[in-house]
Amino acid sequence: MTIIGYNVDQRRAVMWADTETYTPQRTPTGHASKIALNPLGSFGLVGNGRVKMVQEARRVAADALSLGEAVENLPDALRLQREELAAILNLPPSKIECTVGLVGFDHSRATLVGLVLSARNNFQPIPVRCFLAPDVGYLSDDRQSLICTAQTQVCALQAEGVQHVSGVLVVAEITSEGVRASPIFDFARGRELRRPVDLGAAM
């Protein structure tokens, strides 16, 4: 199962994702972080799709000195990774799925922005202030509303035949004061988290 999303307003950007990973046959395989934060550049990234694609996006984001640099480097890096992964898996590149949400402070415009890079659009950055996958409608960025939004996303995936069994909801926030992330909800137990949870080395 993979749920991701973000919302950007004038005062802060919030993004979220679950941690569970699946095979193309929808078999759970463990956990992975789908969120990457770059405190130096005051931006963050959230992604879904093939794990290696998301890992490449995280690497590019970590190496960038600014949001602008990440926006400039991500499209070519993701296209190259898609070609390489398609060759390894003996699949056409169109079968390699990945969507990345990039949010943060655009210094040239002195404002918070959000962009979506999707395999469907050949990873061209598209400005979007609110993005959800699956799209179930956005409520609010307070803690309870984010949990409700994520649970609704899970229900949408379950309706498509995806069996969600574990993982946690991780939420990240970007403001003028910095960036931070924390797990806030345990899907397996159906309860809020008030302290860090150990999901193993993959996190």
C-alpha cells in the first residue's frame, strides 16, 4: 500500500506518507521511508511507485542545495533511473510507475510552493498546491484531520483490492523555522503514536 499527499499554504507545507512497501503483486515486503527532508534547502520530497525510483528521488533531494536545484535535477535523474530499471526488469519504461511531490521554499519567489513530477508526464514538474494519491479530498493539516485523510486513502486502496496490514503514517512539516517529521499513527493497531516507533533499518 502506498498513500502520499501534501498541502501548501502561505505559512507552511505539510506532507504525509505511509511506510509499507509492496511487490507489484501487492505482497507486503516491509517498510521504507517515502519522505525525504532537506533542512539546508528548506524543502522536502514525498514519493510513491517503485522503491528504487523513490530512493533515487530521495538521493537527488539530499544532494541538492536548494529546491530549485532539486527541481532542475530530478526530471533527468528519474528518467534515467526509469530506463535502467526497465532494462533490469525487462519491462517497457511505461510500466515503471513513480510520482514525486516536491514542496518547500522557493527563494526566487519568496514563497512556499508545491510541484508534482509523475512518470505519466515524463517527470515534468507541474505546480500543484494540494496533491493526494489516491485523491480522496483534503480536509485540513491539523493532526486529527491528517489521520482521517490518510485512513480514507487507505480505504480507497482497499476498495481496489490492496490489503493494508502494517506501517505507520509519517507527517512532515516545512515552515520558515525549519523542517521536521514524525510518525503519528499506527495503521496496524489503529491508534495514534505519541513517541517514535522502530520500523527497522529500512527507515
